[in-house]
Amino acid sequence: VGSEMCIRDRSNNPYWIINKNKFTNNLDRMIGNITLTYKPIEGLTITNNAGTDFYTEGRRKVYAKGTVGALNGKFQTWNLYKRIINNDLMVSYEKTFANDYHFKVMMGHNLYQEEWKNENVQAQNLVVDGLYTYTNAKSTTPVNYYEKKRLVGLYGDISLGYKDMLFVNVTGRNDWSSTLPINNRSYFYPSISGSFIFTELMENKDILNFGKVRLSYANVGSDEDPYNLAFKYTPASTYFLQYLGNVNTFPHMGLVGFTGPRVLPNENLKPQNQSSFEVGADLRFFGGKIRLDMTYYSNITKNQIVSIDVPLSTGYFANNINAGK
């Protein structure tokens, strides 16, 4: 017992970690976008903005023989890949008439997609110290994971202005998400806002030289992470026999192993939704020397996707439901 406690209480020397247990990585990343604009007639603008952000990264972490917690030595390598594609096609028309009224309308289409890959291998129990190759390890545990998410949206925006003192803006957007059930994957969220600069109607501005009141309401929807709707199997490299107290590895006698999800899939999830209301005022006195900015706002989020615990006798640890507010 004394020797076991001694081993458990040991810690690695900082110089050992710095010089022996090194973590290295190599990252190649590219971020860019291309914008094309066409104006066929006065006031009409057609714009397409295509952008991407993708990278590949290699990581490696080694543990030399003699390391506390990995006395026989081990190492792990990662190959990571992520790509984001975002494209916006927008058509807008803007016009001022009667010298007092300003009108602008915009319609757009959005495509957003994410891809993620994670391939890593952990090699344990090295035969020769300092040789970090898979053939020098008595056992290896590979992991490969891939996910993809896509969001398609249509949106519009209408703005009205009068004499640079009264402004009204109305927006609306509808999204279709690949991470929600087919019957609930479409969700619409609008907004409306207005502001009034009432000092434009005042002749004497010696004390109050600027005053604006504003009012807005907005609604926003959101989706879920990929692959949380259906029952999915995950490859397993080890399995534990509770009453025998030992860990075994796959393949076992020519058989491979898979585990089910820990969270019960919910095929009827709804998109999360947030509504916000805001009213405020901006007042400036004595040429801007004194400013008073007041805001009252209220945000309410409904149909939050939360994870609740369930009895382990069900075979799961938790269940995702729409319950939070």
C-alpha cells in the first residue's frame, strides 16, 4: 500500500515535461472571400459575396518512458480538418424621391456549410524509448470522426426614411437547417425597428441640441448540433467488464465493437427561439457636453434545447428536449 501511494503522489519534473514530453503542431489555413457587384440601372445593385475559411492541422503529443501516468511511454497524433463555406447573394434597390423620402429594399439568399474531420491515433506501451512510431507501440487506438452541417436562408430588408428624422426598418428571414427534423427544420424570424429624432422639429436647440427615441422588436431562431436526431453507433476500441474489473480491446476474437449514444435522440426537436423588445432614448445637451442614453430591453428565449437526466435503466444518461425558457 505504501509503494502504491508513493507512485500515486509522484509528479513529473517540469524540466522532464519541457524536454521529454513535447507537444508540436503544424497549421495550414486559408481565409478569403470574393465579392462581385453589378449595377444594371441607377439604384439597383446585385452583389454576390462568397467566402471560405479552411484549415488542416497536424498535432503530436509524446510521453517518454518513465513519465508519471504513462510509465511505459505513449504518444498521440491528430489530423484535423475544417472547412466553412458562406455565400450571400443580395439584390437591393435604393431611391430618394420628393427630396424628403428615402426608400431601400433588399432581398438575399444565404448558404452556410461546415465540415469537420478528426482523425487521431493513440499509441501506448512503447518498446524502445524515444521512438515514436506506430510499429514501436504494443497497442494503438484509432479514432476517426466526420460531421457536416448546412444552413440555407432567404431574407429581406425594407427601410424607409423621412427628412433624416423618422426611420422605419422591417426585416424577415427564413432558415432551413440540416440538423433539425424535416417537419421542424424551417423557421422564420422577423424584426421591426423605428427611430424619431424629435429635435429636428425644434427651433431652439441651445439646451437640448439632439434628441432621439427608438423602439424595436426582433425574433431570432437557432438550430442544433449535427447528428443529434437519430440513433447512431460509435466505433469502440475497448470494453469494460464490470464484475471482472478488467479492460479489453476490440477487435475481440475477430469481432468489432460499437457503442450506442449516451443521450436519447429526439426526432421531434423544435428550433430554439428568442424574442427581444427594446425602447430607448438618446439626449444630448449643451452641444454634446452632457449626454443621457437610456435603454429598457427584455429578452425571452423559448424552446431551449436542454439535456435532462434519465434513469440509467433506460440505457441512456440523458434526453434532449425543448423545455427551457
